[in-house]
Amino acid sequence: MRFTRLSAVFLLLLTSCASLSREPAEAHDPVRGEQVFRANCASCHGERGRGDGASVLSGAVPAIPNFTDPTTMTVHTPTEAFTVISEGRLDKLMPPWGSVLSEIDRWAAAAYVISLRAAPIEAAPMAEVSGVFRGQVLNGTAGGDLAPDTTVALHGMDSEMNETLFELALVQPDGSYQFENVPIRADYAYMITALHRGAVFTSDVISGDPSTAQIDLPVTVYDTTSDPAAVTLDVFVLQIAREMRAVRITQVINVANAGDHAFIPDEGLIPLPENAEILNRDELIVTQPILPGGDHLMRVVYTLPYSGTLDVSIPVAYPLTSPAELMLAPDTFVVSGEGWQDRGGGVVFGHPVEAGGTLSFTLTDPPAANANDSTLIALALAVIGGGLVGLAGYGWFKMGRR
Ligand code: HEC
């Protein structure tokens, strides 16, 4: 049924471009085309035009084009097919039908032959079975239990990552959950999220497999804490650029959680210097807790007013375990301050800082510019390096926010 409708649509589309060739209206009747084809052509071209008719299989006629695969064909329009059908290619054992079939029948056969290539487009519909998702919600915090109001959601995403499925269920007292009658398709991806004590936790993402109708997908949740005792910063990179009467700082930090509670900070994760004007505020909403053993890479971009010299003082919320790094293009600023070490190439290293401390340095104008090859190379390196760090931070941050 669908095939006929599709063929009709296809033929309608053909009509518009074939009208120049004076193709008669009757030719648009796919039933007529199919009848002509079965009666006269299938012995060589095969019932479905795949080039596997009896005469080909017996070896009487050599290899022959497959009408469902346009790459094997030399004709691409009904008009071209009409010509071959009418005149034949006797040297290749394709008979001429000009004096055997009426013009209308040849047009109908031509349109039918061309329409066959539409068949693969509506290939078998995606297999779908009705399945069951079940699994166990476990609390991964030592000694932790499950809150009685823990709920789970089943998410199904199609190949374009649109959410096509969303169902909610309450977790049973024994920690199990179940979703029934879930459409399972190979082009879908599935994920369970659990809402536990105000925080959202996610399972693995799996792809659908219609041969498995019973899917076991566990989710680990944790108790949460706002106590940062187990939280450290292991990346702290500042890319510093010059603007009109301002310094633009791109600050990339990685917040790591070594504890066994999921960490949700009471206030923002990134304390900033006074006067900082944030340029990417909408990127900074953290909705997910930082899991035990996990981390959050974040990027914040801000400007500070500058007039020839600037004391920068950045609060550090959690212990900074590795030296901070400042990345500057040459001849933009000179960095000074205790504990800072310029190792060339536009990178200045700082030092570890305790929680509640500050990273402090002073920016001043460089001595009169004196560009030579090595500063140009350093500039290129700094720009490339800075770009990479910016991108990594950005990509990660987008992931972290999902
Ligand atoms: C005796 C076998 C035979 C019969 C019967 C036959 N054909 Fe063919 N046909 C061939 C062969 C062989 C070719 C390949 C010619 C070539 O290689 O150029 C061919 C080629 C074609 C082509 C060109 C395909 C392309 O793109 O190269 C069309 C269109 C075609 N046939 C339509 C028909 C139609 C419509 C009928 C029935 C009315 C029909 N044929 C009957 C053997 C046959």
C-alpha cells in the first residue's frame, strides 16, 4: 500500500520535469507500468527489476542493470528509458519494443522502471519491539540509604538526540524500578536519571537493541554534601588578553571531588576578583552535583578595568594542588609578584594555594615593543595554546551542563 502511494508521489514529481517530452498522462499509472513490465520485461530484468530474471539466471542474457540501484544504470529519466525501450540495444541483447508495445505502454514501462529506484528509500521500517526497562538504584555513599521519595525517569533519544520518550516512575522500597511497554529501537539511545535528595544522577547511556526486550540499567546515586573538605582544584589556567582600558581574563578551572558524597556547593563554584564583569554568565549554571571521583571543568570569562597597572587578586575557594598558569601574548603585559615564574613562551607559572587563599599578581605595561622572529613564534604558540585550552574548557562545560 505504502509502496504504491510512494510510487505515485514519485511519478508526480517526475511529471513536472518530464512534461517537455510529451509524456502522456496514462503513463503516470503505476499499475499499468507494472503490468507491462511483468508481462514483457521480467523474464530478463526480474520481477522487481533487480536484473535477476530467468533468462539472466540461465545465462542466456549476460549481466544486466539493477533498476533498484541507480549506480548500475545508464538511464536516469523516463525519457531516456523510453528511448532505450523503444529502440532497444540489440548489440547488448535488450530488444526494441517500438513496434511491439503501444507508445503509452512504453511510457508506462519507462516511468515504472525509473520509479523502482524509489523502493530502497522506503526500506523496511525500523524494527521496534516493546520492552521492559528495570534496574536497581544504589546509594554509592558509604552507609547511605535511599530516600523514600526517590524517583526515576526513562529518557529515549532519537538519532538526532531529540528526546522522544520520557516516563517517570517511583522507586520501590527495595530500590528497584521498572518501565513496561517501552518501544525499543536500534536508532534510539536510552538513559535513566534518578532524583535523589534533590540531586539528579544519571545511568550509562545505552543504545537500543530490538533483540533484547529486557534491559537492566542500574543507577548509582549518592548522598550530597556542601562541605568542600574533599574538593580540590587541579587546573587553574588564566588566559590574559588586552582590551581597551581593560584586561580580559579567561579562567579555566577543574574542580575535583575525592570524597564519597556528591558535592553541591552552597554558593558559586568560582569566586572572582572584585570589579570582575562576567561575559559568559549563562554558561556558568551548574545543575549537576560533582560526583565522587569526578570533576567539573569550568570556564569563566571576565574583564577587569585597567589603566597602566593592575593588582589582580583572585580568591581560591578550594585548595589549588598544582601551580596556576598565566598565558599571555608577548608584549601585552609584564607579570610580577611573589612566587610567579616566567618560563618563556608566554607562560608564567604560579604556585599551589590553600583553600581560602588568593592568587595575586600585578600586570603592568611592557617596555616599548621590539618584535622579532622569536616573539612572533611565541605569540603564535600562545595564541594556539590559548585557543586549545579555551575550546577544551568550552566543550567540557557544555557536557557538564547536560
Ligand atoms: C531479452 C532480455 C530483455 C528483455 C525481455 C528486456 N530487456 Fe531491457 N535490457 C536488457 C539488457 C541485456 C539490457 C542491458 C543493455 C546494456 O547493457 O546496455 C537492458 C537494458 C534496459 C534498459 C536500460 C538500463 C540502463 O540504464 O542501462 C531499460 C530502461 C530496459 N532495459 C527496459 C526494459 C523494459 C521496459 C523491458 C520490457 C518492455 C525490457 N527492458 C525487456 C535485456 C532485456
